[in-house]
Amino acid sequence: MKRHYRRYGIVLATGTAVIFLAAAFRPPHAARRNPTPYTLSYPAYFGNRINTTDDNPLTNEGVSLGRHLFYEKRLSANNSISCGSCHQQAHAFTDGRAFSPGFDGVFTKRSAMSLCNLLWVRHFFWDGRAASPEEQVVTPLTDAHEMGQSLDSSARKLRAIHSYAPLFTAAFGSDSITPDRIVRAIAQFERTLISAQSPYDRYIRGEYQPTVTEQRGLVLFYTNPDRNRGIRGAGCGNCHSGPKVFNETYHNNGLDSIPTDPGRADVTGMDYDRGRFRVVTLRNIALTAPYMHDGRFATLQAVIDHYSDHILPSLTLSPSLKDTANRPVNVQLTPEEKADLLAFLRMLTDSSFITDPRFSDPFADAGHHTKTDHHIISE
Ligand code: HEC
Ligand code: HEC
């Protein structure tokens, strides 16, 4: 009996030693199993109401995979476009067009949106129909006229590209390439697109002294006009409010008397929402022409002229843009005031965001889509 115990003891000891040895000589790829949490950094004045979720924690490896997938043309049905085709970094992640051609050349129904500070967005798209980055990502991937490919086909195509297995392993702990992981990785990357280095940010942080015209523009932007008291203002801050320069509400900003695009009503089915659209961010706005959901304005001057002089009456026109008798209020800015407002809007340009290597196309220098680099797979 005693012997028996002793033998058991030895076996146990040996077994433990083996485990220790195994740990000491664990090959490096196994040691890298756990992805590193991604450190989000942003100014306190952006607030902490962010859309991260425990379901999809951000990791360096996940974000890096997401960046590759954002620029991966093989996620489209004929390998011709990626997210980065319609969302180009140099244009603050839009594409300079009113409408954008999908993989099949058919144009989108609305203008591609600029992407920045999505971490604070709750309802994505012009009409707010997607409730999370994960939900949003599925739309362009599978839309019949955008990238036009089922998530299963995307996963199948990526499995055949050998460079992806290690990226998925690093991000998610195993090399299985699934629709869910594709979506999660891209959503992680989206959340890291933070823009907070514009002159306006530096002004908020006390690091930049605005020029006289920028300062006047800033005041106009945030001041409500009041004719009776002789107060000049453009009232933009009623909707594009706060340091993030957007708020999550929907408004009809007087573009059409009879809106052709239902806007928010597409989602809610309410007449009340017809022609109302999400108040989008104005960050990097000087880089994202043309403007509005249908790209109808080619320049910021044209946008300012609209708010100053051409607000149209309609059933759902925002209360901020009409008087008590329901007439549109056209604030009629002077040419000088318009120039001031424009100077302020240009203060919102973050030139480091559009050159930040963390957001750039990882394939750009690698001769991507040449046959030597990866083999192209056609479905
Ligand atoms: C063919 C052009 C095109 C492609 C490709 C495309 N998008 Fe878009 N994107 C758009 C358009 C158009 C909208 C606005 C759609 C709407 O509101 O109905 C949009 C909106 C968005 C938004 C919403 C931003 C906001 O503030 O609500 C995000 C995020 C986005 N796209 C990310 C992506 C990602 C990620 C991919 C790749 C998986 C992608 N897009 C591929 C054209 C495109
Ligand atoms: C009543 C709310 C409201 C007010 C006030 C307002 N906006 Fe807007 N703004 C919106 C909405 C909503 C949109 C999106 C509308 C659309 O695309 O149909 C928008 C869009 C824009 C765009 C285009 C964004 C893009 O990405 O294409 C610019 C630029 C803009 N506004 C500037 C201003 C300026 C400058 C002022 C002040 C003169 C102002 N806005 C006042 C609600 C408002």
C-alpha cells in the first residue's frame, strides 16, 4: 500500500514537472495566444458615452485584422472594391462623390458618409437604422449593390488566402475564419477612427489661439440669432452641438419642400420623420465634399448659403429653423459673416487623422492584388 502511494507521488511529481517544462518551452506562437487589449485614447471632453461592448472587446490584433479587412477587395463579389474604396482616408473616409459605385457599378442611394469618432455614434447611417458598429458593418458587405457578397462567401474566400490564418489566430485565438469574426474585426477597427487633433481641438485644450475671423465664426456658429435684440448668430450649434460637433438627433434642415428621400421615416414609418436625417459630425468637413445625404452641395460656401438664405418650408422642418408662424428663418448672413463661418468650419480639419498610419491601407506598399503577393480567387 505504502509503495503504491509513493509510486503515485512520483508520477504526480513527474507529471507536474512535465507541465512546468512545457510551459517554459512553449513555442512563441502559443505564448502570443492572448491578444493585447487596445488602448483607446481620446480627450475627456468627448465624454465617456461610448459604444464599446463586452461582446467584442478591442484588441491590438483585432483592430489590425479589421484594418486589413477594411481594405480587402476580396470581400466584394468581383474583388473590385473594399470599404476603403468609398471611405478613403485622404477624404476623411468619404470619397468625394455624391453617390458611389458599388462592385457592379450601380450607384448608392445616398452619399458615402465620412468616418470619424464613430465610437460616440449610437445610430449609424443617415437615417440611424443600425444600432451598433457590428450591425452596421454587415450592410455594405452584403448589400446587393455595394460589395454584394454573402458573409459565408467572404469567409470562404479569406480561408483560401494563407496570410489571413495567422491574423485571425492572433486576434481571436484560433485560425477559424468565420463571418462573425470578420464583422467583429472590422467593427473594432471602426471604433479606433478617432479624430481629435484639429485646430478646434487645440483651441479647446488652450493650445491654439484662433485668428480673428475663426473666432468670429466660432461665436456665430454657436450663437442663436435674435432679431428683436439685435443678436447676430447662425444657430448651427442648435444641432451640430458640443465639441464633437454633432448630436444624435434627426432634423429636417430645410433642403426640400417635398422631401424625396424619406430619411428617418424609412426606419420609423412615421410621417413626422419624413425628410429628417441624422445630424452628422462636421469634423473634417472641409475634406468631405460634396455635402448632405445626396451630395447636393459641392462646396461649403453653398452649404452656408443654404442655411443663410434658402431654407425651404415643409411639414417637418425643424423647429430650430422656423419662427412661431411656421415660416422658415433665413438668418441672412453678410458676406463677411459667411467668410467667418467658413473659417470656423475649416478649423475642424484634422490633418494628422488623414495621414495617420494606423488607419492607412496596409496593402498599399505591398503590391496588393498582384498575383505574386496573394492569389486572386474568383467565385
Ligand atoms: C459602394 C460604396 C460603399 C462601400 C463599399 C462601403 N460603404 Fe460605408 N457607406 C456608404 C454609404 C452610401 C453610406 C451611407 C448609407 C446610408 O446612410 O444609407 C455609408 C455609411 C457608412 C457608415 C455609417 C457612418 C455613420 O456615421 O453612421 C459606416 C460606419 C460605414 N459606411 C462603414 C463601412 C465599412 C466598414 C465598409 C466595408 C465593410 C463600407 N462602409 C463599405 C458607402 C459605402
Ligand atoms: C435644425 C438642425 C440643424 C441646424 C440648425 C444646422 N444643421 Fe447642418 N445639418 C443638419 C442635418 C440634419 C444634416 C444632414 C442633412 C441631410 O443630409 O439631409 C446637416 C448637414 C450639414 C452639413 C453637411 C454634412 C455632410 O457630411 O454632408 C454641413 C456642412 C452642415 N450641416 C453645416 C451646418 C452649418 C454651418 C450650420 C449653421 C449655419 C448648420 N449646419 C445648422 C442639421 C442642422
